[in-house]
Amino acid sequence: MRAGKTFFIVGLLLILGCEATGQDAPGMLPKVLQHSDPVYPPLARMTRVQGDVRVKVTTNGESVVGAEAESGHPLLRTAAEDNVKTWKFAAHTPGIFYVTYRYKVSDGGVDVEFLSPPDVVKITAQSQPMSIYYADLGLGTWKARLTSAHGKSLQTISLSYTGQDGDSLDGRIVTPTGDGEEIDFGHRDGDFLAFSIIFEQPDGKRVKTFLVGKMMGNKIVGTFVDAGGIRGDWSAIRTTDRPNS
């Protein structure tokens, strides 16, 4: 009697277990009639993130009512969920289905294979170059004196530097209207500076001038040569810690 009762309980548990498994088991993906084109997230492309994203899809017999990425890189999950929510299906029994988004970075162009195999969406894209922007760091505003055969010229120059190694020199002539000439081909190597800029000479002529100099605390000393071949000396005294805007 006890053995029969035990057999009955085990059998009942097996039946209930099978029913539960049947309810939770995903079905075959219905035919997709409409969908938006899947995209490769730009940041993921830029950082060469790739791999599979497995998405649990819940439908109402025609459209997606729920999409949850259960695995995959965080940079890829949202794109997969957003895309599957655009799907429209042929009429079917509402249920739960699974689809895999397979992201891959390559050296070629963008390519998409939709549901090939039947439950896999393949998105292949070329990695995007990473652009890094470096903030300008101010070297201050300087009162510069240039002396040559043309005579003496006074200029006010703002200087700053940028770049991965801080070797790119920027700056401009400071004017009341803020539209002064800008430095061209500026380079900084530690305390050494080199740049070209268009200066107005004492006679009023505007001449492109190439300057080199060395910073020594709040002073710069150096030499220059202009487009006419005239050489001279220049020096500058720092007047503020930050360049004027």
C-alpha cells in the first residue's frame, strides 16, 4: 500500500513537472513579416565590442510585447532589444521565443544577415576610428617686443597648448575686438616654442613671421625671421595666468 502511494506521488510530480516545462519551453520563432534594420551601436563599434546577445521575446500573437536581453555585452543589449521590438509576425499562438543577435567587428563594410539561421540575426560592421579631443591649457597672455631692421613692434599674444603630449601650440594676437591673427604651425617642446603668425610691422605692412623662443618662468626670449628674410630678436613678459578670450 505504501509502495503504491509512493508511486502515485512520484508520477504526479513527474506529470506536473512536464507541464511546467512545457509551459516555460520556448516555441519555434514565428515568421517575421516586418522589422527595422538592426544597427551596430557606434560606441561598441568604436571600442570593438562584439559577441552574442540572447533576447527573450514575448508576443501577443502578432507583435512583441516584451523583449529582455538575458546575456551579452551591456553595450550591445539595448540595441538588440530595441530592434526586436519593431518586429511584426504572421498570426501565431502568443508565447515566448528566443532570438540571438550576433555582433561582429570586421575590416569590411556593414552587413546584416536577418534570421540566418532561423533564430539568429548577424550584424557585421567596420570599427569606427576613435576621436580624442584634448582641452586647451592656457600659458597666459604675453606682452611681446620684436626688434629688427624694420624697427620695434609691440604685440600682445595669448598662448595655450593641447595634444596628447602637450606639443601642439595655439594662440592669437589679442585685440579689443577679439579677431586677432591666429598662430599657425605652432609647436611646443617643454619650454621651447615655435610658431608662425602674421604681424603688423611699424610701417603698417602685414608680414608672416616665424618665431622660436624659450620660456623662462614669466619671460620668453628668442629670435624670428619674417617672410622678407629680415631677422630679429623678440622677448615677451607674461601679464596674466590665463589667455584672454
